[in-house]
Amino acid sequence: SPRLWVAGTQCGPSGRGWAINRSRRPAFGLRPALRGEGRTRPRDLFYGWRIVGIGVVIQILIGGLMMQAFGAYAAVLRDEFGWSKTLFSFAFSVTRVESGILGPLQGWLIDTLGPRKMMRVGLVMLGVGFLLFSQIDTQWHFFASYLLMAIGASVGGFMTLTVTIVNWFERRRATAMAVMGMGMAIGGLLVPIVVLSMEEFGWRGTAFGSGLLVLFVGLPLSQVIRTRPEDMGIGVDGKPLEAPQPAAGGVAVVGAPARDGDYTVREALRTGAFWYLSLGHASALLVVSAVMVHLVLHINEQLGYSLGTAAIVIAVMTAAQIVGMLFGGVLGDRFNKRYIVFVAMIAHSAALLILAWATALWMVFLFAVLHGTAWGARGPLTQALRADYFGRKSFGKIMGFSSMIMMVGMTTGPIVAGVLADSTGTYKLGFTILAIMAGMGSVFFLLAKPPRRTGEPVSVEQEEPVAGVLPASAPGS
């Protein structure tokens, strides 16, 4: 261009420079000198929100077609093959054990290879797993195909998306996590459609179609995912990157500023906050996993309602979950997240008790509203707390190690409920025990105060952050 362009103070990692328009026309701020990914005018939508939107769609596919629909598949497979509740509980728990064991490796791969590659691999595994699942005839086939689906959902879904969003957001992290998490909740609204599809086309046709949806919808969308905003020449929350600072020898160093608050895995494992958050999360998953596996079976077999009614209950629970996420995300960016999560844990416990002793349909719907709201509010805030405390540099690895502890709750809940239901003929005892354990586990979140490194001064604000924002001296702020 014949107009005067002056090199700006920022440069992406690829070396392609930014420029500032010095022409006589009104300046629009920073503009890319060359076309590049993510280099948009300031008034354009922050690219991080596009990643959140893709995360919502991916979560809808995983949640609606697999996770939330597991109970419906369990009910029809039990009718067709006569398999026990314990078998379905064991199958679900085995896949969670896999997720916990592979968690540290997955976290390292996400931080090393980037989330986009991991998501591609995961979605291919999930789609192929659905195609194989549609052809099962034996318990061995069921375990193998469902294990492949579970690994794919884990690699291409929640953990990968969570690490990515933590990298892109800080100031509105809780809100971004809540919006992304809405995908799993909205997926629950697909369960009635999945049930209708099973009635119309059979469960095999439904599973086969689900695999095609994952491959032809989810896989292309994964192309939008990027690891960090700095890779695209912008900062966290869309803020401009700091100007490069001269290093030794007069060479300018360009990139994200160092973050002293970021913890390494070793440092995080030495804090009480890591263990309290992980144990508290495991306590919550006792309820969540038991409900995911046994809710439809309980409503259909124990209470005598149809699969259609069970699907409506899940839809109500999902609507409440969406509301919980919206309010939880907004409140979490303004108030102390630990207290909000504590209240949500108490609601989890009360809801499962109501379900265990339900004698009328209105009690089941009351459970759906209470549990859904608690689940929606607690889920994103638990992850946001980890990011607030330990930073984003090693978040994938830290979350991976945390998943090994969370695995205990995810696997124990369905097994306890299933084994006791097979032995006693009712879910009352199993649900009651899990509700009490979850209520006791709520205390872990009260104990999970912001960590501090050895020698770091302690202030009142650091011990008890207010308005949901860590003080400037606190790690991860």
C-alpha cells in the first residue's frame, strides 16, 4: 500500500508483524499487516468466545448422544439381553477408571501437543465407537465399544475444552466455563429425541446415526480450536499483549508475560487446596455418576413410569442445570466461589435423598430441579477455582492428576447404587448412603482456601477472597 505503515510493538510467534494505521483516515487501532488467524479489529468478537461456542456444540453431542443417554441405552439393553444393573454400573465405572488413570497423560498431551489435535483424535474414537456399539451382541462387545466411546469422549471433550478455555479467559473465566458447560446440559434436552429415535429406528440405528453425527458435525468444528490467545497475537480476555521488553544483548523478547502465580504440578500437589478441591469434586461425582447411570432405571422399574416420562424428567433436570450454570457463572465472577459450591453440594445431597424416598411424580420433578440447579452451578465453578488457584500454564497436567482422585467418586457412585439395588431390590439404601457421603464431602470445599507458597506473606484478603476475585498477591490471580 502507498500509505504510510509503521511497525507496531507486537508480533506473533510466527514472526509476522502487526501494524498501526498512520494514514489520515480515522485510526482503528491495531491492524494486521498480513492476513493471519485471529487477527481481528478490536470491535470484532473475541476469538475465545468462538471457542466457547464450539465447545458448547461438542458438549451437546457428547452429552446428548452418550453421557446423558446412557440410562436410556441401559434400559433397552436390559430388556433385550437381560443384563443386570451391576453390569451397567461396572461398565460405566470402568470407563471412569480409564479416564482417571489416563488423566495425567492426557493433561500432559494437551499442554504439549495442543487441544486441537487431541480433540480430533477423541472425536474420531467416539464416532467409531458409536458405529461399533450399534453392532454389539455380547457383553464383551458392549464393554469394548463403550470403552472406546468413553476414551474418545474424554480425549475430545470436557477436559480438553476446559484446558483451552482456561488458557483464553481469566477475568470472565467462570462465565466462560458456565457457557461451555451448558452444552452438556443442553445435551440432556436431546434425550427425549434419542428415546423417540430408539422407538422409531431401534437402538442400533440410533447409535449408528449418533456416530455419523459426531464424525460429520463435531470433527469439522474442532478446526476452530486454538491453544492460547498468544499464539494468535492477542492476550488473555482479548487484551493487547504487552510490548516486547529488551533482553540481554538488546534482542527484543516477544510473547506472553511471565506469570509468577502459575503453579507447576509439583507445587500444586504440595498444597492442601489441590487435595481438598479434588476430594470435594469426587464427593459431588458420587451423586452425578449414580444419577447418570440409574435415574432412568429407577424411574422406569422402581417407580413404574414409562421411558417417555423418564426422558421428560431428564429434560426438566437439564433445564434446571442450564439455569444453574447461568446464575453460577455470573455469581462466581462476583462472589466467593467456594461458598457457592458448598451450597450446591448440600443441594446435591438433599436432591438424591428426595429421589431415594420419592413416592409421587412431583417428588421426582422436585429432585430434577434441585439436582439440576446444583449440578449446573457447581460444575463450572469447581474448574474455575482450580484455574484461579494454580494458573493456566500447567493447568492441563494439574487437572489430569486431580482426575485420578475424582475417579474414585465417579466409579464408586454407580457401583454402590447398582450393587445395593440388585441385592435389596430397591435404590433407597444406595441413594441414601451416597447422599450422606456427598453432604459430608461438601466440607472439603470450605477447607479449600487459596494456596500460598512458602515464605509468601498471608493477608486477610488472601485467606478469604471476596467478590470472587483473588487479591493481586494471590497465586493464579
